[in-house]
Amino acid sequence: MVGATIMHLQCLRRMVDDDGWIRTLLEEAENERMHLMMFIEIAKPTVFERLVVMLAQWVFYIGFFLLYLVSSRTAHRVVGYFEEEAVLSYTLYLKEIDEGRSPNVTAPAIAKHYWKLSDDATLRDVVLVVRDDEAHHRDVNHRFASKLAGEPIDDGHIAPYPQHADESRSQS
């Protein structure tokens, strides 16, 4: 949301096209929101835990906003590294599920709908698609950071989110 907002304002001020960055960043924000909504369904956080999430959101939003104003390249690189850590964390979570230390419950309806999972999908299936999303976020943000640094990048390297693949093909 931060990057999309700042990019939107910059494009309006400079009267230039965004080359698809705003939509990409908004899709990424929506995708992250769906991760949160899905895990809320599973974890059923208490009021205190919800307050902690709200506080963390504000601290991160303000800090990231300031970082993005100072150096959008650094901001995207930082997010790329955060997303790599998320990929590793979800890999460890899969191990916990596979070894029986975390229950492999039925996937919430919101996850089945968003990721178009089968009716018999489980938490393990959801963690796999979320991990794939995080890897996508990592690649997108490193690509944006490289582009801002003037480094050569492969624009064809980043595929759309799996749940949007059909949409992007129909728009081509």
C-alpha cells in the first residue's frame, strides 16, 4: 500500500505512466491481506493479539513510509529480504505439519475460495500456496529494487500470482 500510494502520487505529480507498478503493488497488498485473513480463521486471535497486530501495522506502515520516501530501492530490497524469510518460515511450518507437531486442519473456506483449492484442501495445501505467494513477493520486490538501481532485469521472469494467471491471459 505504501509503495502504491507514493508511486500514485509521484505519477500524478510528474504526469507519467507507472508501468504497471501501482497495480502490482496493490495486488501484493491484497494478497498479504488474504494471508492475514486466512490465518485469522485458523488461529482465532484474542482481542489482545488483534491489538498487537494493529500496533505492528502502524509501526511498520509509518517506518516503511519514511524508508520509501528516503529510498524506494532500499524499501523494495528490504521487503524482498522479509519475503525470503517468510519463505523459509513457511518451509519450517510445513515441516512442523508433516512431522505432526502442528495439526493439519481443514483449510478455511476463505482460503479455498481465494486460491481456488479443492474442497478437501488442508492447512498444508494453504501453506504451500502462501509460501509460493511469498516467493513471488520476494521476486517482485527484488526486481523493483534492481530496476530502481538501473540494473538489468528480466521483465518476463515474474509471473502473475497463480490465482490471477487466467485473468492476465484473458487481458492479453
